[in-house]
Amino acid sequence: MHYLGYKNTRTIRTEMSIDTSNSEQLSNFNDQVKNILDSVLALAQLNFEQKADLRGNCEQLDSLSAGINMLGEELRSKIVELNEREMLIKEVHHRVKNNLQIVSSILNLQSNVTDDERIASKLKDCQERIASMALVHEQLYNSNNLSELEINEYFGSLCLRMQNSFHQDKIDVRFNGLDTSLFISSDILIPIGLIASELIMNSYKHAFHQKEAGKIHVELNKIDTQLTVAFHDNGIGFNSQKANEQTSSLGLALVHSLTEQINGSIEVTSNSTGTSIQLFLKL
Amino acid sequence: MEIMDTHKIELRCYTTYMGEDGIARSIVKPNAEIELDDAIANSKAVNSLFQGEKFPLLIDSSKIKSMSKEARKYLSVNNRSTHITSFAVVVKSSLSTIIVNFFFQLQKPSVPAKLFTNEKDALSWLQKHKNNKN
């Protein structure tokens, strides 16, 4: 139980008890005012070593000095606390990324030892999904912002990573980002990254059978508060009606479920000249 | 009634004793600069006054010069056992008002606590908390 809601604070008398005709008193007063201002300036520069003096000549100035010194102590303690918390969050992101990479490596090893191509392919899919999440934690660990990531930077890295992972020279992945920076919370970016990785993976795996070369194009657009992530490929297409419905395929089921999770919507069009999928999201 | 000197506990920054009215007193010495060790020593002195029943405490801080952050934190009575039901702090100068306000506003005490500018009002408020068991 606290009584702090009561009138606990007291108004402080403000009349100064100095004789302005006494040059020594006036000089001491000015010196102490300068000392207080220097201490405030030091605090503004986060220099906590300099303290304001309590000289015993003027009670009001001593009170100001004491208040400034205590404010400095509290500020210093909060800054130390914040720094420690920031380091802890970074450490968590680092460990999550490392653990996800371990899981990804285990899946990779498992896929290498299986003779069943279908199982190996499913394991590879899971590996890609995990890698897209690990990328979020890696970028958060390396950035100064511990909860949000710049979407262009994330998508750029994701596309590059997937291109390296599938290493199919005949398929070109291009990414067009936003004209301006946009920071998005990792809570939203992880599902978006998973959706993107699922759709790019689908194009790689299914769109370019019997084709000499292919293009996958990922594009971000933002109009007012609506973000659109568009995926295009010039592959052989598929039955888009099936893709717009809830489906038994894990990949597309995941896409629908994650879209719902971020309160987004998805639109799929596909024909024999390619597939276009757009993810709409209100920010 | 004058308290016999032998019943007073004299510390570097405080004089502490139990009043005839069952309210303990801690008087901060003139120009005291209270550090954590002083806060701990006075806390022990206050607790040594315990005789089976919790009691309120009056702290006269009117002549204090400074109190370190560690001492402020310790004296807020958070996360430690105490024999006091409540405490009132008396301040008079603007310096003591600022120091004690910092203590009150930033370190939320865990027992009822209030700031006063005169001893009479403080004692009257503490009387109401004499039987608090917390």
C-alpha cells in the first residue's frame, strides 16, 4: 500500500537569501550558478562524473545542486539498466539464430542420408523455412534496432540467400524494394519472410520444368498504410483456383495460415505464361 | 518527556530511540551525508527497538545534506523484512524537501509513508498506523 497519491510533495520557498550589494556574496552566488549549469551540461553529455557542489552559502542553490546530482544518479542507473537489457536481447537473438542454424544443419544432414527424394525435398523445404526465420534474428542481432527490421534489407538478403541455396543458374531472382526505408516489427516480418520463402521455393521447384530459363521477381509496394508484396514468375503456371482455396499442400496451407495470422490477404493468378501472387497487408 | 541518553543509539548520521508514545524516532544529524552503510546501521538500530510488536517510525530529516542512491534504495524498505508499520519523514529546508521527495517518488516505499513539514502532524498521522500489522 502506498500513500504516494497523497499530497506528499511540498512546495519549496523560492526567495533567495543573498545580499546583492555584497560583492563577495554575489560572486559566490554566480560561481555556484555556473557550477550548477556546468553540471547540467555534463549530464546532457551523459558525463556522470561531474557533480554540482553543495557549498552551504545559499540553501536554494544547494537544493538545486542536490536535485541535479540525484537526477544524474537516477539517469546513470537507468542507462546502465537499458544497456544491460539491450545486450541481453541481442544475446537472445544471437542464440536463437544459432539454434535455428543447428536445426537447419541437422535437417541438411538428414536430407543427405536419405535415399527417398520426396523426403529429402520435404526436409529441404523445412530447412528453407527455418533459414528465413534465422535471417530475421541474425539481422536483429546485427542492427541497432532490436525489435524492427528494414524490409528492403531483409528481402534483399532473403532473395540472395535463396538464390545461393538453390544454385540454379538458369533461374534469375530479382528483387525491387521500396523507394524509402520501412521498419517492420519482427513479429510481422517472420510470417512475411516465411510466406516469401514458401512462394519463392514453389517457383523454384515447380514453375520451370521443361523450361530453359526462368525469372522470379519479388517486388514491394506501399501505398498509404497498405504494403503489397508481389511474387511473379514466368513459369508454366498452375491451377490458381486451387491455390486461392484452403489446400491440403503444406506449403500453401502455411501461406494461407500465416496470411491470416498477420491479418493480410492473398490473391493468386496463374496461367501458362506464369504465376502472380500478391500479399496485401495493412500496416 | 526527555529521553535518557543511555536509551539513545548514536550513529554516524542518526540518533535513534523509542519514544514513550510507542513511536520510534530517527533524527538525522546536521549536515549528514547518508551512505548505504549509514542506512543499514540505522535500519539495524530501528529493528533493535522491536519488542514483539511492530511500531511506526518518525524520521526527522530536516538537517540532512545528502543521501546516496544506494541508501535511498535501501531505505525504501522494499524486499527486506522490517519491524515498522509505517514511517513519516519531517522536512523543513528546501534541501531536505528535495532529497526526501526523490526518495519518495523514485523508490516507492513498501509500507505507508508520508512527508510532513512539522513533527506534530507527522506524529498524529503515525498514531493512526500504530496498530497496522501489514
